[in-house]
Amino acid sequence: MQQAIVVGADNAPRALNVVGEEVTVLASGAQTGSYEIFRQIGREGSGPPPHSHPWDEAFYVIRGEISFGAGDKELIGRPGTLVHLPAGTVHWFRFGVGGGEMLSVTSREGASKMFTDFDREIDPDKLDPGKLVEVAGRYGAKISAPAG
């Protein structure tokens, strides 16, 4: 039986450093039995290289402007913008001038464990693209271009 989840300022988990972006796991798949919820804060220019993974992902922009790319399409998300990407979609995003913040939701467990491994195993100041690809691969995620 799943338990209620309440996350507030006084009990929020430590933000993970995912190659320069702060990712807080608000609800993991282990807690919900299915989906995951994250708070993502990025400094200007931060964000992942083009990649795909076996879970749907949706982003809701809270603060700042965030560029999103999927296939040959690109858009600027401003506060109030929702972007949904089906599993397997090659996509990327970049935080704009002054950085930004968004909530993201995935359709199943996987991202929370991957982000935890990124935080533990990859030095954001000395990014190792090979290690990024290796860790992502453990969870069925594929990096489509080298991280820069």
C-alpha cells in the first residue's frame, strides 16, 4: 500500500547535482508506485545534451525562459508552459538568461535512480562524456550527442 507523500521546505530531500543542474526528487517511483516528480533549477546555459529514455516526461516552467528541442522542433518555454515528450523522443533543454526553474514528471521509475547515480558518480566540473553515457545506459537512456 502506497503512503501519502508530503514534501515541504522543512523535509525536502537534498538537491542532486546533475551535471550542473539542481534536481530535487520530490516523489520517486518507489514512493508512488509509478510516476516520479522533480524540481529542476538550472543556471544559464545548463541542461542535458540530446537524449532519449524509456519513460514519458513532462516539464512545467515555473521561472525563466527554457529552450526545449525535440526532433527538428524547438520552442521557448516561459512560465506557465507545459511540454510533454513521449518515451523514446530525442530531446534536450537549455536554461536561458538568468537561469530558471521547472517541475518535471516522468511516467515511471528510472529517472530518480539515474539522477542519484549522476550526482554520486559524475563530477559536474570535470564532465566525463563516456561516464555520462555509461550511467544513462543503466536505465535505458541514450545520449545522442556528446555533452559539451
